[in-house]
Amino acid sequence: MKQTLLLSALCIFSSFVFVNGDVASDWIMFYRSIFNQYSKYSFPRVKQSHTVDVTLSYYLNGINNFDEVAGELKTVGFLKVEWKNELARWAEQPGGMSAAITDTMIPISDLWFPPLALVNSVNSLAVLGSSEDLVAVQNTGENLWRPAVILSSSCSTNPLYFPFDTQTCNLTFRAWDHIQSEITLKATDTKVRLDFFSPSEQWELRDTEIISWEREDISYLTFSLKLRRIPLWFVINMAAPIGLLGLLTTFVFLLPIEEGRVGYALGSFLTFSVYLSYIIDSLPRTSDPMSYLTIYIVIQVIMSGSVSCISVFTVKLYMKDEEARIPNYMALCIGFICCKFCSKDEEIEKEKTAAELEEKENDNLGFSPDEENENQQNQESSPQPEELPTSSKFGVPNIKWKPMDADGAEICPDEDRIAFLNVEVPRVGWKMVAKTIDIIFFLVPTCSICQAIQKPNLGHVKLLFEDLFTHNNEYSNLVFPHEDQLATIKVNMKFALYSIPEFDEVGGTLSVIGRLKMAWFDNFVIEKYVPQRHVLEAINIAQDDIWLPPITVFNSVESLTPVGHSGYEVTVTLTNGYIQWEIGVVTKTGCTVVATDYPFDTQYCTISFTPWGYSNSEVSIITDEENINLEDFIENEEWAVLESTQELSVAANRSIISYHLTLKRRPVFFIVNMMVPVILLGMLNSLCFVLPIDSGERVGFATNVFLTFAVYLTILSSELPVSSPLSIMSYYVAAMLSVSSVTTLIAIFTIQVSIYDPNEKIPTILVYIVAFITCRVCRKRYRRMGLRRHQTFEKTPLEDDGRDPAAAGEVTDEDDDDEDDIEKYRFGVSWLVVGKTLDKIFFLLFASGTLAVSGYFLVPLFMKLDTSIA
């Protein structure tokens, strides 16, 4: 090692021009005199019980990436690490040298340095730095080290105000394998240094802070970064279109019904669903808190679905027969909204004035023509409605029909007045009702958002290394550490879980970050230990210099190499050979995902360790803990750890310790962003049969619903593994997709029935079925309707010779035609009536079917909802 140190120093300094000590012979003499007895394994204090104060400064060069979904921040920069090494000091001008040497550069691999590690790293918990780094060493023992670091740290995000959010991310460092009484981390500055910082295009660095703290007798130093998102890109590409789309949705009620209103509303619903799926991919799947933008889009999805429902009913009202009577309460409400009680229609007033003038003129003349009396009698006996003028306010007739029975007599003539209010029911029509509802629903949505352990001196440390690891090279890290090579080494293992950065259900992998503590006995270490000679009771040694059990993550999906890193150290208790090894573990393990109850599913994952290459009779794993240590665990935003257990087993003559995690999904995010829109879409499906056929939007409505279901099924498929059994939610969406396809086919069929040639005869059995369903069989006026219509036909024409063929006894086909006509109009059933009856049947059938399917699939799911972790 000494030869290596000398050669590396000569190679480095031969390329520099020094102010002092620029003669090569001086440098050779300097290294021989100063570093001949130096050991990089020696703690840098003359009194080994003293504390080493390590000061840190962090220079941030830039922010490479901030992945909010994974909660990972990637930064580029370097650390400025300073400490004092009392074992590497010399006089300003060592004896025998021609010039003074006040400082020099030494490779870090030849010096002791603080084993710094990023605690909240998502990639590795290895010690920072590279073997090619150089340390500036002064003659006073001051050491300066500037390691370049590219850090990937975990960062919990708060998307509440996305895209105007501010996030706080921390970079936490500690000296690995050392307690606070040995190494204390201190900050040189109060802020992160930004001398070489290049601003990010997406994030603005608002403020920084440095926090020094301690826990479990370990010194930590945290560099806190406060980042604010630059929102312009998201405002232009996401927030603005969503806000504009929300405003456009309400304008569906201003669109003329003849112009495809329902297709417009359903198109808005589909567009919101697409934006919602984009938001799902752009934000972390956290339920507490949920971003306001997500909540806004979900509300808009619900409103858009409601607008689609209302549009269907307004179209239905608009297309309703004007001869149908309007309920008094509805006419009263519409009249009040349209100010029918406080103002009179101008045309009605003009007509009344003209009628009064005409009556007065007739009285003055004393003349009333017989034809006029006959017309008046005909009008009185006719059940036809009274013709009223058109309302200039809505452009539709102001009609109030008088109810008539089958014989033409007026029913309840006092119904036009409301007794307890003493007001007359205003004259309104169904088109006015529909347009008034349009205005109401246009206005309403638009207005709504430690004690130090005394240690011996440096001489004892050097003596110990010489006797145990250097003298005659008797100790080897390749030799099984027991005199009896057939004996069993028992390794006590403890695992502490820090965080779960990612759980990929599709790939079936679980990423974990944790700390592994292992302990065992090494008999060879204590063979030459003499308490009176070496005095030391414990010492830290680099892990590469001692035998280690090759602990491997048995179910890793990345690599089956032993854990650990050359920068870690082991603590050796010299009195009994007790070895303690603490390392960081960043691994990705396989996990079988059962997504049947998604998004209320519970997953069971395992992290298994085994001493690779050793049988159970050689290396056996033991433990004195029952569960995984979760004291330092950082909660995952999507998954909650319900339970953790551990299990010792032997498989294929190999000792295995398995740590089991029970993970429960936090479902609120998925309920709001996926289940609610799908359930709402299922409710819209059956409304296809409420749309009037004359609107021309029925097939388009059904097709759009089918397309939206297909989009959600695609999103759901991308979130779940391609495995069996499928999730109940997948079955539900697939079932609703099938129902939607059947709805489309039946919608086409009912349209064909409704527009069938009215001259074509309806099968008798179909007539009776429709009459029975619509209760026309039990209504007298429907039974007489066919006969009355037949009697209005023209009489049978006479032959050219004036004879009536029937009277002459000649057989004709007209008798059969008469029977067909009577049968054709029996109970007033036409092809249009058949189509409307089928619409009612299929509406009830599909509405009840949708409720049944939803209850069958969703009720068992919601019964597994755990509100404590929602």
C-alpha cells in the first residue's frame, strides 16, 4: 500500500507546478517521512475517543428532473467536505527538505474520509465519492474533499394546488456506520450554494435551507430545496382547455334541439374523460390531498353527465305532442318563470280587443248570419283545441287545451283555475316548457368551483492492524471464519424498511429501500488479540478486509449479486470476535399481484434474503425480532403497510429469511377518477331509449357511450397486470361495454320499427301485446277508435251501371279489405306506437339491468373499503 501511495502521489504531482517544494526529491522524501506509518483505516484522531467534526457545503448545479408521480428528484452538484485529520500533519518545512510544503493533493483511496451517504436515495445507499477523487491536505491536518454527486432522492409531493404548486424536497446525509460521538455533521453555510446553478425550465428554486439534526445518536444534515412549478405550459395546455370546455358544456342548452344537442353534451363528457385520464398519468396517486384540478375535472365530468341526462329529457319534452295536456303545477311554474301573471301577451290582447269591437259592431247592426251561427255550433261541438296566438317571447304557441272525453264533452271545466290560489292556469305548450328548462339549466351551472466511548490512542490502532491483518498475512477474508470448517456460522439479521418508492402492479415488481443489520462471530479475528497489548475492544474495518456472508436478495428481479458496497465498514468487537455489519439496501423484488378487488385490493409481497453459495449447515440465518422495523418508514402515497412479518425457512438446503409486507391500496383517487365516471356512464346508457326518434341522435348517443366505455376499459387494462383472474372492475366495465353494444343494436331496431310503412299490416298478436302493455284493451275510447276511423272512410263506390256489387250478391275483395282496415286500426295501434312501446320496455329493462349489474359487481367491492386508510 505504501508503494502504491508513493507512486500515485508522484504521478499526480509531476503534472503540477508548485510554489513551494517543486523538487521531485523533496516530494519523495516528504511522502516517506509523513505517510510511511499512516494507515487509512485509522480513525483521524490521536485520542480515538474524540469526535470528528465534518462540515458540509452543497453546491447545486442544476435540477435534472422532478418526477412527481414517482416522487423522485434528480439533482447535479458537488459537496464541499472539510474535516481535520490529526494523523496526517507535518511541519511547514519538514527536516531535510529544501523548501516549505504547506499543502498537497492525495488520492482519496489512500486516506481516511467520512463515509457519507444520502439517506433518502432511491437508487443506492452506497457511500458517496469515487476512488479517483483527490483530497486537498494541509500541513495542519485540514482536509478538503469535493466529490461530484448526481443524486436521486425521494420527495413527497403535495399536488393540492397543481399546476400552481410548491414542493419541498430534502437531501439528507449521514456518516454511515458512525454514531454522533464519532462523527458530527455540521453546515458551513445557512443556504445551499448556487454559484454554478442553472435554472430549470419547469421548476423555479424559491428558497433553500440547511437543517442539522440527530436521531438515535446519529448525526444528520438535511439540505432543503423549495421548488415552485412554472405553470405557463400547464395553463396553456391543460388548465385553459379544461376551463373553456367547462364553460362550453353549459351552452348545450342554447343549442337548438334540431342541431344535435345530445351528441354535443356526450362529446363534452368524453373529452373530460380524456383529460381526466391525462391528469391520472401526470400526478401522484395520492388521496390526501387530492389536487383541486382533479376535483374540478371530476365535478365537470359529473356535470357533463348530468347535462347529457337533462338534454335527453328536454329533447323528449320538445318533441312531445302539443295536444298532450300539461300538468297544472308545471304550467303554473313555467308561467311564473315566464312572467305570465304579471304581463299579458300583446297578440292575445289585440285579439281580445278585435273580438270586442266586432261584437259591439254586430250588436249595433242587430245582424247575425245563419252561416256564422252554424260555424259557431260546429266549433262548440268540435273537440278540436282553441287556436291561440304565438308567444313572441319563445316563438312557440301559447296553448292551453281543454280536456275532452271520447264523446267530445269537456271534462272538469274548472281545471283551468287553481282554487286555493284563485288564479287561472297560464297558457303554455310543451315547447315552451322545454325551452324554459333549457334557460334554467344554462344559468345554474354557469353561476357555480450520546455519550462518547473512550478509546485508546493511535499506537494501539496501528499495532492491532499489524498483528491481525498485516503481520504474515495470516488473516484472509476468503477463509471460512471458524476453526472447525464444518461448523455453522449463525448470522443474526434485522431489516428496517425506509420507503417503498414504487409498486408496479403491471410488471409485478416492488421497489424497496431499507437498512440491513447483520451480526455473527469470527473466531480468526480474536486469535491474536491480546487485551493487554492491543487495549482496543472494538474497531471499524472496511468490509473488503474481512469475511462477509454473501447475503443476496433471493427474489430480486434485477440481480442476484451479494448486497453491500466497498465503502461500507464493519464493526469488530475484539473481545469475542463479534462482527456487526450495517448496510443500505435498494432493491426491486418480484411480487405476485392479485387484482381481483381493484381498487380495494390488498397485496402480499415478500423480500427474501439468503447466503448465496452456502448451505444451511454452513451459514444459517437467525433473528431476534418478530417484525420489520418501521420506525423510519416514510408512508407511500398510494399504498399503506397494514402488517409486516418475517419468516425463517430452509429451501433446497439453503437458509432463507423472508420479510412479508401486507399492502393495502388507498382507493379514493381511483374512486373519484375512474369508478364515478364509469358508474355515471352506465346510468346514461339506458337514456338512449328516452330520446325521441325524430331527434335523429339516438344511434349517435348509443355509439358515443360505447366509445367512452371502450376508453375506460383501455385505461383500466393499462393499470392492471395481464393475468388471471381479472379484476371485478374489469368484468364490470366489460359487462357495461357489452350492454352498451346491445343498446346500440336495439336502438337501430326500434328506429326501423317506428319508421315502418304505416300501410303495412301489424300482426294481430303484436297488436294485442302492445294494447295490453299500454292498457289500451281496457280503455273504451281505444276500442272504439278503430271503428270510428273505419267509418270515416268513403262509401263503397257503385259500378258504372249503378248497381251495388254487394247488393247484387256479387263477391268482392272489399269486404276482406274492410276487415283488414278495422284490424289495422284496432286499439289505435300503429307502427309508431309499437316503436314507442318498445322504447319504454327497453328503457325499463336496461335501466333495471344496469342497476342489477352495478349492484352485482360494485356492492361486493365497496364492502371491502377500509375507511381508515382511504
